[in-house]
Amino acid sequence: MPKFTVADIRAIHDLPLPDLLFRAQQFHREHHRPNEVQLCSLLSIKTGGCPEDCSYCPQSSHYDTGVAREKRLAVEQVVEAASRAKAAGATRFCMGSAGRGPQNGEAFESVLAMVRAVRGLGMEACITLGMLTDEQAQLLAEAGLTVYNHNVDTSREFYGNIIKTRTYDDRLATLARVRKAGIKVCSGGIIGMGESIDDRCAMLATLSNLEPPPESVPINALVAVPGTPLADRPPVDPLELVRMIATARILMPTSQVRLSAGRSGLSREAQILCFLAGANSFFFGDKLLVTGNPDVEADQKLLRDAGMRPAPPIH
């Protein structure tokens, strides 16, 4: 039996907002330092040309979005970027590589070298490479990878409206391989793609019923990119994002709930409301893979003005 049904989660999600935030704060304060936020930096190590058809993604080769295909970065370039991120206050460095999954050989060896280099800087290392084999997951674990990101994106029922080149079970299988290898799991989803509230709750049911749930749960608001099938979707109401974060916090109290894509469209007040709802991690820097993100100085000022502080490294 699942711990949470969609009906259970919908009942939480639809609470009056003051009650929902109060409950989320209770769980948050029980398991986390309430005034600390983990700062994460994200770098695209291989951009564009992806054979998958994810409807939200400007890096898909199926759509004309103006994103140029670029070769994989050199290890030295990644180390330089990670060093800059660490100097600015980031404790987790995340690397994104466009593609269905990594190819074994020289390319994968360079990825392993990047992981070892980031860990050598004293930072957590997170990477997203698409689908993995058991052997690849084990090699990433041996290289010291802290976290692997592989989002479920949405509910099983709505998934086929967004992606047709891989299945929902493909995604869950990769998460199981990552967990089996002893790597922490980062998995969340995107709202604003045309899904229903029940779809959003079903996505949270999938994540919260994993054994154990993901250690990191990114909640993304769609960034509607021209050229993608979702280019004309309206912006997500910030209060819908707040509700999702608060619900995720209640369902997965020990996880880091990450305020992810779409943050550039939020006011300072809306971002603080997301922190109040239980978000305790966000990406900072000027770019989120290939879309914009608030800049470092603005983020540092936001935390100062709110009386909050960056979380120290986790060892």
C-alpha cells in the first residue's frame, strides 16, 4: 500500500493557504534550520542536440529554439566554473548534459573526471545525464558523485502528453539504479505544462512513495521557451508554486525542497513565500542550463534582507 494516495495529497494541497503554510513550517522546523538555504550552481557541460522530444526543453533536436549544439566542456572549464561558484557561496555544483544517456568511453571518462574534480574542491557534486545503466551508476558512485538528478516531470497519466521518446518506467528504472549504487536521488517535476492539479498531486505521490523518497526534490515552474510546443503556455501563478512546495515539504519532511526553474519570474516577496513554504535550496547564478536566472548579487541581497543565510557544506 502506498503511504500517500492522490486523494490524501489533494486534501493537503487544497488546504487554506495559511493552514498549509503553518503545517509546512512545522515539518520544516522539525527537520531543518529554518533560516538557511543551500546555494547550488548549475552548469551545462554539453548543450543542445538532444534526441529526446521533451516538450518543455529548448535543447531538444526536435525543435528550433535557437540553442546551438555545443561539444562537451573540458574538465578544466568545469573546475574553473565550480571554483567560481564555490567562491560565490555555492556548496553544491550541478552539471547537466543534454542527451538520452551517456555513451561509454572517452566522453564518460571525462564526466567521471569532472565529478572527481568537483568533489576535490570540497563541494557536493550533482549531475544529470539521462538514463543510466547499472555499470554507469556504479562508476559514478565510485567517482564520488553525491547526487544524481533525474526528474519524473509530471504524473504517469499526463506524461505521454509531454514526452514520447522515453517512458515513465524508464525514468523510475534510472532512479532505482542510482539508489542501488548508493548515490542520493534528486527528482522532482515541472508545473504549468497544462496538467491538472490531480496530475501535480500524482507526481508528488510517485516521489513521496519511493523507498526512501528523494533526498532532493526540485519544484520547477515551466519556462515557456519560443520554438517548443509549450511556448504559448501562460506563466504559473506564484501561489500555485507555493502550494506545491508546501505540499512537498509536508510529504517529504527530511528532503531538500528545491526552488528551481521559473524563479526569475518571481518577485522577491514570492520567493520568500516559497522559503516560508519549506523550500530550502535554490539554484543561483546567471544561467539555469540555457535559460535565465536571477544574478548572484540579487540573490545574496535577497537573503540578507530576509535575515537568512546560505547553508554550510554538508559533510
